[in-house]
Amino acid sequence: MASLSVRIDLGPKRIGPGKIELLEKIEALGSISAAGRAMDMSYRRAWELVEEMNGLFTGPVVTPRTGGKQGGGTQLTPLGHAVVAAYRTIEHDATEATRQQVAALEAELSALSTAAE
């Protein structure tokens, strides 16, 4: 099934499905390392992506969480939640706006594949 992937260029940097998924996993799992592991990504690469995203906006999107019984970790800031929500809204709206065109491309590809057999 065909799908639409959204990447938003913000000057020389960009936000796309991978970075948004990383933010969502950080929120769900409470740490950069756990989020990286869940995505088969090294801690170093996950940290680099977080640092890049923290530098893109007016404030950080991910911040350390103080320790306690469960130890420290990381969490999304209110800005981080807003970035994820905005991206998911853009992604949804773009998917809805292009649904017919994507379906037409998929049908055309299916017709070409069937004719080749």
C-alpha cells in the first residue's frame, strides 16, 4: 500500500518521520538510550539527533529528568510535545489532501505490474 512521508526542511536542518518517532519513543520510554535501542539506533546517533532538534527551536524539545527511585532519564518539554503534535497534524492533513492522487499513482503502478506479468 502506498503512503505519504512528510519531511519539513527548516533551513539547513529538517524534521521528518524518524526524528518524530525518536521523540515519541523518548516520551514513552523515558530515555534517549532506550528510544535509540527501540529504533535499532546507537545511543550516540540518538543523542546527536536530540541535540540537533534541541538547537532547531527556541528552546529544547528534550530535557533531563531528575533522578529518584527510577533514576534519571529524559522527557519531552512542552515545546517537544508541541513539535510532535504539529508534525502529526501536518502529516495527517497532507495525507488527507493527497489521498486521491496517491491512490491513482498506486493504481497506475499496479496496472503496470500486472501488464508486465
